[in-house]
Amino acid sequence: MHTDDPVDWHLWNESSRKQAKQEDKLILLSSGYFACHWCHVMQAENYRNSLIAAQINRDFIAVKIDRELSPELDASMIEFARRYAGRAGWPQHIILTPQGMPFLAFGYLPPQQLQALLQRTLAYWHSNRQQIEQLAQSALHPHKSTASTWDQRAFKEQFFKTLRQNIDDLSGGLKGTHKFPRSPLLLALLQQTQLDMDIEDWLLLTLEQMQNQHLFDHVDGGFYRYCVDPEWQTPHFEKMAYDNTLLAQVYLLAAQRWRRQDFLNTAEQTLAYLHNRLHQPQLKLYLGSQSALDNAGNEGGNYLWSKEKLKEALPQTLYKIVASEWRLNLSPPYELGWHPRPTSRNWPQIRQHLQTHSTQAATDDKALISWNALALIAWRQAEQLFRSDWIKDLKDFKHHYPYIAQAQEYASTLKQALRRLVDRNNLPRAITLQDDAELAVGQAGLQEYAYLYQAFAGTDSQRQNRLGTQINADFVSRNQQGIAWNLGDSESRLVSKMIYAWADETLPNPTAWLHCLQPDIIDAASQEIMQNPLQYTSYLSLNSCPTGQKNIQ
């Protein structure tokens, strides 16, 4: 996307860091991704502005990364921004010293503000270099892990205490101006055999709000990444494969737990979206995301309906129902019109007509291995649920019957595709097509191996054991400081090569999923996890690890 920008973008590698040192220039590190609306805006307004590009090229070494291809580096950028700027999000920018130490974070900025910030930063660097270097050095290692014996019961107590302080018991979700689905949190709670009544009531409210309000695409299925208001009314229209694979699992578990037909329908529609919109038949894998922008550059343009579009799509009788229930006589809630929500009458017919006239959002062209492992877990879970007795007792069991065959077929096809990749000498981070030929992108890291390890659990012990052996060989470090997970050599300075625990606000925690391969590592991370339990929700589901047995839920 950024090939034609006038900004002289570099890769994050030893060469760019060496150049920064030699030229004694600050590093402007920018992280974004294909489906991010504000990343596109930032590019159009700033990166393709010749004056701003000249300023950046003169004063900085500019580095652009894809957060999906450099998740470890991006995660450390987000952590730094939250810790020192108080907020984070994409496009995420970090300014580093020539030696690679971070000291400033910011997100999207309009052109004049960006120019002013860069000018002020450069001036302050020249006048206060030593002070900045000292602060940046301390920011690089904000806390040291203090080893103590992990106490699962104490963690659960701290976790639920912190959760109660942060829940929104009126609208569901957690408190805040924006509402994110927080799939790892929901999965961790649903995996608990018993929940206190107040937590269970809040969990049910959250699930109902997420599926019934506007986080969900009621026409084509699937969840958007988040809502920009606290009542789940205004979605940010990008759709991510990882959200939808995880939320399909969430609603499958919820349907089974409470025998709820509506939760089952939501899971089915989410899986249908995943396969109908993101599946790449030649790769036999799922692509990463769909953009929030339509072909004209309008946010939400593929999902919003004007009166004219509704009249064109619907027969008059159905249009009258929509006009009444969506109050089309009033000003639309969005500049481009209305975001559909189920009507009390004739919704299946209305939905079918809207689907026929809906437009396809632009889709990313890369299939991420880790997210496809999550998709395999979702399809396997669906396959198991559709074979359960309570499904067969539903009055409209025939309606669900096609999903049984689909789940079996899709799980089998995806499993074979991932097996083929795992059996290669070098596992990539992603696969894409170039001139109808497969192109491997990047080098797999701890996240890819962890998710594949979990995806093959119980169905392919041979490959799971092989992955476990490789994980222990390639991603575990031992030195005088103890034992830790090793992120490899692809990320330097800003990302420590060793981590004790990986936060999991949006994606499951790979270090938790691999806990039973190296149970001792968690002791070094226990203090950090106890202080921030909602950032490490996957640790709620840890079991004991009997000798020779992998025992992670």
C-alpha cells in the first residue's frame, strides 16, 4: 500500500537501525494494517503529502510495519503507547532515539498537527538529548519481573475483583467510551464451570448486546472490530478474521452453556461470514480482514443504506416495514444512511433482499497462519457442538443440519491446508498469491506455533508433538536470569527477545496456551500478571500439568 508514498519508508531491520545511528537521526516507527480506516486517512493526508514527506525524509528514518506481520513489535509499541501516552491504536507511531530507544507515542494526526509535533520533537531532541536518552532507557525496561510461585487461586480472586471494578452493568462490556468485544476475556469466562450470579448476568448482557446491537452485521453476518460509543450503536466498520473466529467460539460455547437458540444462530452467521467473505479457495485458507472503506473511500459505505438504496432493494411491502421500524422519516444516524438491525416482522425476507443488493468490502490478500489456526479451532468446536444431543432436540433441527456437514468439510479442508504448511521446512507468518502462485510472507513466530499447537490438540497428536518439540527448541531461553519464552531475532531493541507473559486483550495469549510445555516460566511473570489481570485473561483457564500430559483448556 505504501510503495508509492513520497515518504522514504524503510523496513524494521538491522540495516535501517544502523542507518539511524550513522546519520544520527531519530526513528519514526509507524504500524498499521490493511483494514484500518484511520491508517488510510493518515496515508492520504500525511504520507502522500509531499511537504510532510520531505520533512520526514529530512529529519527522520521512517519505518513502516504491518502489525499483522510483526505482532511482537506492534504489541510492544501498543504497550509503550498505553503506558506513557495513556492511549493506543492504529495507526500507531513511536519515535525512537538513533539507538532505538522509544520516547514518544502518537496515533492519527491531521497534517498541521503532525508537522507541528515533528518540529517540536526535533527541537526538543536537539536541546535536551541527554535527558531524553535517560528517560527512553528507563522506558525500554519499565519493570523487572520478580519471580514468585504462581498461585492460581490468588489470580482468580484478583481477576474477578478487577473485573467487577471495570464492568459496565448497564450496557455490557467493560467501561469506556469505546466498546471492544474482548474475545479472550469472554472465552476465559465461558470456560469456567461456575460463575457468580453477578458475573454471569453481566456476561449474558454483554453477549446479548454484542449480537443484538450494531457491533454485529445483521445482513451478511460477522462482527466489526469495535464500536466507538459505550452503547454498541456506532460500529467501526472494519472486520477482522481473528475477531470472527474467536467470537464464533464464544457464541458456540454460550449456546451450549445456556441452551440458547439465538446464540447458536449468531455463531452460525459468524462462521458463514468467515467462509463466504474471507475464504480463499485456491489457498484453502482464510484471508485476514475486510476494509472499513468502500471503493469511494467512505467509511461504512458497504454496510450503510440510504432511503434510495432501500427502495431499490426491497419490495414496497417490506420497505414500509423498514421505514416504520427504522424511522426513515427522521435524519439518518450516519451520513450515508442507516445500519440495518432486525425488524420485528419479515426479517428473513428483508435480510435476503438486502444481501442480494449488498456490496463486497475490499479484502486483504494475505492469509495469516496464526488466525487460520484459530479458524480451525472454531470449525472443530462447531463440528463437536453440531453433533451434541441438545442440537438434535431443537424444533428447527433441520435448519441447522447443513451446518453439520459444512463444519466437517471446512474443518477437514483447513486442517489439511495447515498440515501442508507445518510440514514445510520453514513455516511462514502468512501466505498470499502472486501471479496465481503461493508466496510465503515472513517467518513464523511464537504466536503461530502456539495457535497451531492448540489447533492440532486432540486431532493430530503427531504434529502437535512435533510442534511442541520445535517450540521448546526454538522459543525457550535459559540464562542466569532464569527461563523465558524467546521471541526470536527478528525484532530488536524495542522488543525484548525474551518475554515471560504475553498480554491478550484482542488475541489469545500464546504463553498461556503453551503453559504446560514450560510451566516454570509463569513464576517469573506472576507479579506483572497479578497487577494487570484483565490483560492476561487466558491465564484464568490454566490447569495443573501432570507429568507427560498437556492439559490446557
